[in-house]
Amino acid sequence: MEKFIEQLSASLYVIVRIRFIENVGLTESIFIAERMKEREFL
């Protein structure tokens, strides 16, 4: 049972992280992508 709860909380954590990245990190990742493009040209 403990193993099940461990896996459940782990997957919940992953889902929360993904949601956070989708909402907050979206603009950040776009910014990083733009920076990476600039670097490729240099």
C-alpha cells in the first residue's frame, strides 16, 4: 500500500510540474528558445 501511495504522489508531483511549466514556464521557455536561436546564429 505504501508503494502505491508513493507512486501516486510521484505522478501527482509530475502532473503539477507539467501544469506549472505549461502555465508559468511557457513564456520562459519561449524566451529561452529565442535565446538559443540567437546563439546559433552567432
